[in-house]
Amino acid sequence: MTFRAPVQDIRFALDEIAAMDGLKASGAFPELSEDLTTAILDEAAKFANDVLAPLNRTGDQQGCTLKDGVVTTPKGFKDAYAKYVEGGWQGLQFPAEAGGMGLPRVLGMAVMEMMQSANMAFSLGPMLTNSAIEALLVNGTDEQKALYLPRIITGEWSSTMQLTEPQAGSDVGLLKTKAEPNDDGSWSITGQKIYITWGEHDCAENIIHPVLARTPGAPDGTKGISLFLIPKFLPDAEGNPGERNSIQAIGLEHKMGIHGSPTCVMEMDKAKGWLIGPELGGMAAMFIMMNSARLAVGVQGVGIAERAYQHALAYAQERRQGRAPDADGPAPHPIIEHPDVRRMLATMKAKTEAARAICYLCAVSADEAEHEESEEDRAFAKRREEFLTPIAKAWATDVGVEVSSLGIQVHGGMGFIEETGAAQHYRDARIAPIYEGTNGIQAIDLIGRKLSMGGGAALKELLEDIRQTVEDCATSSNPELPELAKRLKPAADAFETAAKWLMTCEDRADALSGATEFLALSGDVIGGWLLCIGAVAAQRRLKEGQGDEDYAESRIEIARFYAETVLTQAPGKLDSIRVGYECLPDDLALGIN
């Protein structure tokens, strides 16, 4: 099945919903222009369509191999990576003074979405390299930045993120990897890490490993953790890969999906490394990487949803079966004419676009938090970024799973057969709600920290903006938009009621039992709000005679479908959120001895 990057949808989300153009006013992106954005998106689409997408299926079938500590990626991956480096894609969103293109993070997210759609397994490597670049930009020494950043930002060297250990899982405070100081200011690190994405491969000439470890005498728990930089090859005097360091892959995980991505068990035996940031400052440094990765994983959910939708849409137009009501021509009719199939496709499309809008708004907020002129505007943007990050990660990846599952359903029995390729999207998508902090952890973060930060300022500001969109829709001359207002307003009311209940809930167990449901409600409502913003923008385009009229009408139709099928369910989620811990079945009911 041929994949085509949805450039028009991405551009609409960037321009009309996330309002990327507003970043020009900060002066931080002097090169940003409509022409440059068009050129970048078009070239990224060509790379995704023509280079990465053809390798998606073969990468899944071939997988990676490990022999004598050397990982070989699927056929074509190494050449594709060389073209990725040649195109300069790794440095798009990083400062020009560090060797990047100096463009907004949100534009980098849009490019990454195309690549994740085209080939999720391949794109995981560059995605995690982005996170390491973020950590070095903030916490790296001048020497580390001078030595490593130019090579990582070009993509010539890649990077991992080594946090997880067998006994620790998500509780990184239980890690046992040890770091001992050397006389020359370096450290010797010994331990084992699991689930290390692109931990070893044959695409880049060197790999940089940010590793969490515990120094001598460090306190227990997360307060005793430090972050270290361990290169696969120790750079020589000229900065080129030299002596092999004592860090290697000793196993490859056998995974449900993303077979083309080498997920490694890594072992360090007195590997030489250097602190990133201060000793015992590992958690703060880690969260710089983690927050970057969480938004990127949300975009990954969007990407795999888009791929699954395109696959299902193509099949539904080709497959003929049964007699559809009101269909033209003799039976059998294309299954896209059947209302149930059309509804599934509409759900896939609407939720994918809502997830894209959430992720892009989060990325624009991150850009604004760094570059807005006034301290007040930066603070506002930072609150919004922090509030949206767990929602972007969790809701968008849940959408990826839901949409890819619907894609299998559209295919019917053929969806359960590997030859059609529909199953791969689901298998690939299923990891995204798990890694970089499970979606349950994101929900706990949302209700435990993000709702109450600044006295609930982020929530209040968000609700004010949602209610302004309700007003914009209610007063529109287009008869479709007031109908959106009728659905968005009660959904926003339910969101506010649930949030206030959680903020005042005295029993933590009661609040935690409703956390995941609240995050789902948050994504539903915020996604619907952003689609309504898109509908208002589309109506403006129609009124002013701008652009493609049919496309503008389609934005309104998608928002209306979402409002009628998703926003209408929002008030019904209140009771589920407030049900409390006591409603959960006891040990006997669960069959616990």
C-alpha cells in the first residue's frame, strides 16, 4: 500500500490551529517563512514517501539481527539513514549556533510525524537522538557541546536513552547501575539496561549513550541518580571515533511490533563516561529528555494513526461486498458505501486530526515558552506546554491504537492476515502507550501535578480559550458552527467539573482511580476544541474566498462529526471519573488468593 504524507492536513494544523506563524513575532526564527515551510514539508514528504515508506513492510518482516555484539538493521535502513543525514533532517529544530537549522520545534514535529507514519521503526532512532540533543543543550559542558553536538545534530552520530533496568521498570529510583570516579574526571559505569531503542546498530559511525547510574554514597531512590554520557567509541584527539568503549548489546528483545527497530539489552563493564549536569542531578536531566520524548511519542501516535487510516481508506474503496443502502450501480458495492464502514473511517480521520492538533499546539507552546519576548507570555506558554504534554503523549498514542485497530476492522478478516499489512500498524502502535512513561503514569502526572500547578492557572486559561471558541462558533454565520458550540459547551463544562472534583478530592486513591478516565476526557474535549478552531478558520477561508473551498468545507464536516460522536459522550464520563476507589472490585472478585 502506497503512503502519501498528508501535507495539506499538516499545513492546516500548523497554520490555522497551532498558529505556528505567530512565532515570527518573537524574532527567534528569522528564517521562518511561508515559502520555507512549504519547501521543508514538501521535501520531507518526498523523503517519507519515497525512501522510508517502502522499507516499512520489509523492515517488519526482516527485523534486526545480533551477532558478536554487532546489530544489523533490515535491508535498506543503512542507506535510508545516510539519506536522512544528507538531508540535514536531524538538526531542523535546533539552534543554528549549535549546527542546526534554527527552526521551530513544531515544524520539526511535523516532519517527524511524516517519518513516523512512513516507517515508525526507522524513525525511533532519530526521535531519541533529538531527546539527547535537548539534554546536552541544557546540561552539557562547553567541552561536551563542542565535541558531541555538531556530530549528533547532523545525525552522523546517533544517541539512545538508557534508563530502564529489569528490576526497576518505571520506578527508576530502584536502578542498580553504578558509577565509580576515575582520576581523570571521567567515571567507570557498570550495569545492565533493557528496552534500549536503537542501542546498537550499523547506521551511524558512533552512538552516544546517556545512562542513569548511581555514584558512591548516593542516597537511595531518585535523589541518588546521576546522568552520564557514554560513547560507543571514545573520541580521539581529533574528535573522531577511536577506541571501543566497554558498552555493548548482549541481546535483542523479541517484540510484538517495531521489528525494524533494534531494541537492545545493553551491558556496561566499567564503561568510560562523563557526567551530564551535576552529580545527583540525573532526574532533572532525564526529564529534559523524557519530556521531549513524550511529545515525540504523541506525534508517533498521530503518525501511525494516519498510516492506518490511509491503508483502511484505500482498502474500503477497492473492496466490494454486499448491497449498500442508497448506493449507485449493481451490487456488490465498495464497502466504503456501507454506513458502518464509513463511520469507522470518519472516526479514524477525526481522531487522528484531533490528536495532531493537540501535539502541534503543545509543540508551539514549547517554542513560545522558550522564545516569547515577555516573561508573562513565556510563563503562560510554559504552563500550557506542561499541561498538554501528558495529554499529547497518552491521548494521541491511545488514538494510534484505536485507529489502527479500527483499520483492521475495516479490512475484516483480511485485516487479521499479515499479508495485507494492516496488522503491522496495530502491532507497531501498541508500544507507544507503554514506553516513555506508561499512559497511566501520564494520567497520574496530569491530576497530581499539572492540574494544580500555579493554583490551577493552566486549567483556567485553557477553559477561557475553549469558551471563547464556543462563542466564536455560536455567533458564526455558518449554520454548522452554532451546532458545534452546542456540543463543545457541555463537554467543556464536564471537563471543568471533573477537574475541580479531582483538585479538591481528599482521598488520593479516589482521585487516582479516576485519573485515566480524566485524561481521556481531557483529550476528547481539547481535541474537539481544536477541531472547532479549525472549523472557524475554515469558515473564514470560505468567507474570504481563500484556498480550496472543498477542503475548507471538509474541515467543518470533520469537526461536526467529532462533536456529534465524541464530545457528546463527555458529560457521561463524569460519573466514571468520580466513582472512587471503593467501587473497584476487591481481591475476592478479582480472583486474588
